Amino acid sequence: MASQNRDERGIKMNLSILLSVLLIIGSSLASAGSLSSVKCQGGDGPNPLADISHQLSPRIDVFDTEGSVQELILWERKGLVAYRNHRGMIYYLPLSSSKSHRLGSSRFPLSQVKDQGDRYLSIKNRATVLDTEAALWLNWPHHREVRHLYWHRFLGRESLFSIHSSLVGPRQQRIEVLSFNDRGIKPHLCNLVASPGEMFHLGEGHVYPYVFLYKVKKGIDSTFVSYYNIQIEGELIGVPTCRLYKAGHYSTKIPGNVTEVYQFPELMQGNNNMFVVKTDNPQRQLLWDDGTYGCRYYQFGGRDPMVLNSKQAVIATWDEAEGLNLIYPRRLVDGQPMTLSLLKGQVVGPIKKEHLALSDDGKLLLVAAELKNAPEHSGRKIIKINLQNF
């Protein structure tokens, strides 16, 4: 591989740097996986919220926040939660107290993408970051809308990786991955050619140096889906290129239109990855494709299934009558997923994905919601739910 890299790129590296790069690439390639053709018949599946609910009475703490919470981000390493209120003020709140501390302000929503050091807050769809330790806004001269992928630390430098997609031909898309750091902007370009009727879309659940994509080809009331990973190599060896790897496809059609696709790379076992495919089909709203536990469709009675954390096999739903439910497709009772029923009759909705945060170990859930019987106009507060005993 080293010889090939030298031939292709003409870059001379000393032995120690070369070995480090090879180790990083080798480790990353192992996480990409290789999904063969999957035939998922499934069936409509039962409503996971019916009959198989587990009533839990966890410890619940309510924090008095500064204003009504719009978005929240859990900073586990520091034991903090960062949030933005209805006036655009940004605060952090220690989970061990109820005192908020102001960090800054933004009229734009906060991105849910977190850095490992719990230092930066990025603004959704914009090349703007708040360095909370330096109390400094970082703005890059990039005016197109981007979607943030992940933060990555390499050679002592934190970079925010984001993506922009555009059409450059009748069947050609340009995928531009940008890394933002204190040295500026670095682009990584991929030109993807699709067959007639096909289109690439950005999935969720990325791990550096990979970007997860899925390709759809629509039929009558159905969709063919294939998975891909783009390997971003430029940050490792200085060349702004990327490679596309096909990770698998479904030999059976997905009913309806595919609206979102998630992968769970850290829960992968061998070559068996785990995927969630959301559709607009009312009877088969979600395909749970688990290489270890099987492939099955579920319907949620019109509720919107939400993936909270790519490190946990959990789906959340909200309903004004039923409350908040956490569904565990890997925890089966009589062949059906275990469901936790939380906050029923205690809060006012709606509750969306930006109002929820689940810890990486699945033991702590934060919810931004308005309490029932609270004073008028009190807005959304932060509710901490301890799931240690589940």
C-alpha cells in the first residue's frame, strides 16, 4: 500500500509517519464493512408501542433554565449540557446543579455534531463555530449551506468536517467535503456518476475518515437502496481526493420513498453492520436491518421514529397521549422489542430530535419539554432521566 501511495501521489514520507498513516487507514478500513446483497421480506411488523411496554419509574430531575430551550447538546466528558434558548442566548449547565452560565448568542440553531473535547459548538448548516474556552466565534468564508459530519482531531488540530452536494451534470453529483480548522478551509472533492433515475443522498452515522451515503432508484411505490462509504484521504496524506466504496444493497425493494438512512458503525459485529431505513409508507415506516438480530419492518401509527445516538440501538417516538417512548429492537420480549414509556401525562409536546440527547452508554436521557401545569409561558425546561437501572 505504501508503494502504491508513493507511486500515485509522489509524496515522500519518513518511515514513522508512513507507519502511522497506514495504521490509521487500516483501522478505518476495518470499520467500513462490506454488506452483501440483503433480502429483507420483513412484513408490516407489530406496532412496537402496543402491548410490549415496560413501565419504568426512573429518577427524574428538572433544571430551571434561562428561557425556553430550543436545542440541547450533551457534553458527557465535562458533565454539562449546552443549550440555546428562544432569545438566541447560548448557555451551559452543569448536570450536578441548576445554574446556567452564558457562552454567547446565535440566531441560528446549534448543530448536534459534537467534538470529542466538548469545546466547540457549531451552527447548523453554517461554517461558523463557537470556541467556548476562548469565548471566540470562528467564521470561515464559505457562504454555501453545508451539513456537518463530525469533528476529528489529527496531529493536534481539531477540524470540523462538513459536506456540500450539488449537481454538475444530468446524472452527476459533486460531493464536496470541507474541513474547517484554524488553518482555514480544505476541500475534498468527489464526482459521483449515477445511472438514469438514481440519486445519491447523505446518510447519518459517519466515522472519520468515512462519509456514509446511500443511493436510491425509485420505482412505482417502491425504492431500490444501495449503501456507500466515501473515504476522505486528503487529511491524512495531503492530497484532496476521496474514494467511493460500495458497502451493499437490498435485493428487495423498499416500500414507498426512502426519507432517511442511518448506520451504526460502532455496533458492527464482524461484517454485519446495522442500519435504519425510514420511509413514507404508513404500514412500513421503518426498516430495522440488524446483521445480528435480523431484518424487519415496523410501523408506528403515524409517530415519527427518531434515532438519538449511533452508539445505541434505541429508537424514540413521541405522542401527546402516549408520551415519550424508547424502543429497543435488540431487547426482545416474546419476540417483540422492549419499549420504555416515559413522561406520560407529564409534559407538553411536540418533542423533536433536537429536544433529546442520549448518552453514549445509554444510561442518561435529556429531554427539553414544557411541564404540564407549569406557569404560563415558562417554556421548555431540561429534564434529566436516569436509566441506570434499565
